[in-house]
Amino acid sequence: MDQDTVTGFISHIIFQNTENGYTVLSLSCGDEEVTVTGILGGVSEGESLKCRGSFTTHPIYGEQFNCTSYEVTEPEDAASIERYLGSGAIKGVGPALASRIVKAFGNDTLRIIDEEPQLLAQVRGISDNGAREIAVQVSEKKEMRSAMLYLQKYGISLSLSVKIYETYGQEVYSVLEKNPYKLADDISGVGFKIADEIAKKIGFAPESDFRTKSGIYYALISAVSDGHVYLPKQELYEKTAELLGCEIERFEECLAELSVTGKVKLAERNEGEVVYAAQYYYMEINVAKKLADLAVTYRADEEKIDRILSFILETDDFEQDEDQRNAVVSAVSNGVTVITGGPGTGKTTTINAIIRVFEEDDKQVVLAAPTGRAAKRMTEATKSEAKTIHRLLEFQGGEDGNDDTSRVRFLRNEQNPIDGDVIIIDEMSMVDIFLMNSLLRAVPYGARLILVGDASQLPSVGAGNVLCDIIDSGAVTVVELKRIFRQSDVGDIIKNAHKIDVGEPIDTEKKSDDFLFVKRYDAGRIVGSTITLVKEKLPGYVHAPAMDIQVLTPMRKGPLGVEYLNRVLQEALNPPKSGRREKLLPQGLFREGDKVMQIKNNYQTEWVARSPKGFVIQEGRGVFNGDIGIIKSINLFSEEICVAFDEGREVVYPFHNADELELAYALTVHKSQGSEYPAVVIPLLSGPKPLMNRNLIYTAVTRAKSCVCIVGSPECFLAMTENNEIRKRYSGLTECLMEEFCFSGT
């Protein structure tokens, strides 16, 4: 495609994001001023540019030049050199000093700075040190430009070129020539596939050992994204062979090298020989060891516990059975206790009783949950403050925007443990191995740890199956709450959830106030009914705005998938309107007022919380996979989207970082974990059997507080309740716990 070219000097930088290089500038091209936008990291006012790209018309700001590549050209005459030096591009050189330098050396000024910088000291106002500093700054800018041109030669984008240069500096040439796959290890945003493309352009052979080792590690980390903590060696080899398009026979030596360097760990598990990314191996080992260290026994004064429970029964209308009493006694007498049970079995009531018992003993109780919404629900249910686990651990962000967990920092750890005698964690099914390891590092020895969750829900989005692994190990005391309290008062949501959990049939013909079936057998009609329910029928029925009613679906693709449903629900609930700004980005259209979700952990993103009058009252870092917010504003000039999340956090996304967002009118069931909605609409027609299972439909149904509407095929719903096949996750925590507790004699 032919590109336009504009050449001139930068008269004014209108906007520049120093983190990613996005810039809006005014380029003086003879008698004409051209507004140029794009990734132009490191440019300064006064510099001369040659930009390639195309002219576009902005709906508000008019004609602009969208720059896709550029080069900084040397000023060719004394006037241009003076303008450049006096622009502020060189620290300590202003217009007056620039004028004196150029007056002394004329058109030869840049050569003097480059080759004979000591002569600058002849100019009034410049010392020997000042001369050296000017020369160093000019040289650094020149080196950066050369490196940027070198990187762009291999098709590397401007924004990525800035990151690469900032990481390696002048070593960038040797890194790319020796091992371009190192980029995937060192730089956020460069995975194996990008590094592989760069390597091909440089001329690396497909059978290079660097490529093979990087491919093996990439296949392993990709499995982590699917929830696995490790892969059986043969399965890892098969995935790597498919990725690289080469024979498995070559892998053994490369895997051995990765093991020797400590990047991976080999271990024996139920599946035989398996391979871990090293950090996940140590996470499992550390979790098992810390749980064994915490799992000591204490003497419980059961008479005192019964006296407190009797008082609670009388004053709080607390209904108790033997399982709940056992849970309270276990929490007092054991260092680690797991409490599990489905909806309506009294988990929250039991937590409240445990809090009362420990507070009676002057123990400091700390409450936490994996997400902001789950922590908010815990606070409301217990009348005690609950924090997210990240906030409890005093999360400090990471080294960059990467969601690589190895770069995440928490202030709370072994040297600075949590201030608390009793730590209660709710919604444990959502906790992955990374978060569990981070939490346990900060739990002080001698504290009680109480883990509460529903083991029948879907496992965590992140790697591992922590809650179920702990339960299956038999290593710590587990109390299961089975009885549904006040059977006559509970609705069909709770009753049917328990039927789903044990595979009992559900009457889809029954007239119910809170568990409704809308039979439809055509995808188009299912979508139409879903829109009608969310927009018109349910808001008044459950006394909640349409934005609070959540559509949950098993799939991302297809006529009932998240991607299509979000588009049609956006048009129904937040249609175009005069004054309502919108922006079409590669991942879709965003509009002010849209409901959106963060789809990856970004440990470095900054947020602010504001008072009702707009003053900043709190600042922090970190936005997490599953956080939901509303688009507050779209700034088409600075090219930014401002999203207001729960707890009053506002986050500003540059357009090119908005790929971390997607519409959230419809969510996959997995993404809904830990949340509760006034009403849930579940469109169902058909889907792949491994996905359409009991685990998934149970999780979807238990997200609803007041009403569940299943729109579609009752036969599909019933088939899901009968399908108890759970997708295998490779996780070794159960074995690690059994080994650790056996070894420790616990």
C-alpha cells in the first residue's frame, strides 16, 4: 500500500505519553502546520522528522497525519541546528546558548559536538563538564535513533522498538544477533510468536536450539494459561512439535539444558514424568510446606464455644446444626480448617460465629476474598471489613505492565507478615496457586487459617485447583456443610443448585418465582428473548437496573457466545446518542456508558479514587482479570478511555492498551466467579460436551441472588446437569501435601 510522506521540524509537542511513546505533535512543513499522531518515542521539539503514513480526518480535530514509521533527519543549515539545540531537546541548552554555539561553529556545529566536543568549552557559558554533557546527550539521541531504525528494519513496531531499546540500550544489536528469543523472557508484550517472527527475519534457522528451548517454555507457559501447573513430558513434547513444526527427537537435550539452567523442573507425578515452569514447581512445594507448618492443633474450650454459640442462637436468630458447630470447633482447635458447602448451607452464618468466638478471646480476625465484589459481599454479610487478597497483602505492582506473576510484588511476606491471629478467606474456589502461595508467605506462624468455599464451582481462572486439591489430600481438617437451612423459605435457585450438584433431575415445567425457563429452540429467538428480559422484564421484577443484570454463557464464539451477545446487548442497552462519544478499536466498538471488563491481570496500571467533588483521595496500582466497570469518558484527542471500576477506582487506558478491555454485558461463566447478581440470564442451545457440564451450569446458577432465567433448550440444560465430566487440570498440590504431611508427621 502506498504511503504518504511529510517532512519538517517539530514546532510543538501537543501530547506525549512517556511510557509508550504515543505522541501528538505539530510539524512545521514550510508554510504549513501538520498535526502528526503516532508512536514517536524520544522525539523533541526542534527536531527534523520524515514521517510515513496516511492522512485521516478526526471527527473533532480535523485532518491529521497518522504516522506508522519515521526517521529523525539531521538539521542541514545553521538556522535548523540553532532551532534544534534551543528547543529544549538538550538539557541545559536554551535558545540564547544555542545561538552562541551556532554563531561560533555555524553549519559545522553538529560535527563539532560529535567529533570535537571539547571545543564547545570555548563558548561563553559552557564549562568542560558542560561540553561533555552536551556531547553525551546528542550521542545518546543519535544512538537511540539508529537502534530504532535497525529494529524497524525487521518489522518491529515503533512502540515495541521503544521497549526493546529501553531494556537493552546499545546491547540490542548483540541480543538480536545472538538470541532474539531472549526478548520473550525479558520484555512484556513479546511472547514466543513475536520473537520467532523477528528471528525468521534476522535469518535464524528453524532448528536453532534457542528456538527449540523458547518453544518448549512457551508451550509450558501456554498450558499455565489453560489452568495447568505442569504438563506430562510427552504431552509437552507434542504441543511443542505442533508449535515449531519439527520432530520430537530433538527436544530431550534442549529440555535438559532448560532444567540445568533452572528454568524448568522435572518431577514425578501420577501421570509419570512431568515438567513444570520452575516458579510454579516452587509455588506448589511452598504451599504444601507452609500449610504443614500452620496445621498444628490447639486445645479448644468446647464448653466456652457452646456457651457463645447458645448466646448467638438467642440474640441473632442463628440456626445451627452439628456440622456448623464442628466447623467452629475445628477453626479454634486447628491451625488450618477448610469449610465447604453449597448455597444456603450456612457458610456465612458459620463465618460470623467463628468471628464472634475468636473476638470473645481477643483475637484479631482478618477477612479477605479474591475479588473486590466478593470482598464487598463478605463485608456486607459479616458487618466486618473484608479486603481483597491483593489489598490485604499490600500489593505494590510489578516491574512492568506484564501479567507475569514472577514480577509481582507484595509488601506483606515472610519478613512483614499480616497483622492478625485468625485469617478467613472466602470464595476459595477462585484462588489459584500463585495467589495461594503469596498469601501463605504472609500468614504468620501461629495464626489460624480458615479457607471457605464451594468445591463444586468451577476452578480458578489462574493455574491450579487449590481448594479441591487441599480437600482431596486429606491433609487438613475439612468440614462440609450439607444441610439447607429453612427449607420452606428458600427459593428454587438454592434447591435446584443442590439438585444440579448431585445430578438429581429438575422439573423444567414447574412454575417458579425465581428459577424460570423460557423455551426457545432457535438462536435468533433466544437472543431476542434475552434482550427483552434484560432490558424490559427483569429490572422491575428484581428491582435492579438493567446494567446489573448479567447474561452468562458457556462460550465465547457462535450465535450465543460472548462476542456476539455483547454487540447486540450494547446496541440495546447503550445505543448511539448525540454527545455520547465512541471509538472503534481493533477488538470492537466502545461507547461512553458501556459495561466493560478487564480481561488480564495488569499489576502496573495506576488507578485513582476520587471524592464526590472530584478530588483524588487514594491512589494505587493493579487492575485484575474479571474487574468490571463502566466507561466514564472517551477522550478522542488524547486517545484515552477512562473506566470507573468497583470501589471508586478510575483507570485511564490509552487506546492502544484498550485490548485489555472487552464489553461485559455478557460474560463467560468462568469470568463470573466470585460475583453475585440480582438476576442472571443463561442462553443455552448446544455446545461441546467437555464444556457443557454440571460444574459450569452449577456455577452459573449460583451467581444469581433473586432470579435465574434459562433461555433456550431445556434438553440442553438437563444434559449439562447429567454431564459430570470435569476437564482435567494438571496440578500436583494434592501429592505435595500428602508427601509433606506424611514427612512432617502431621
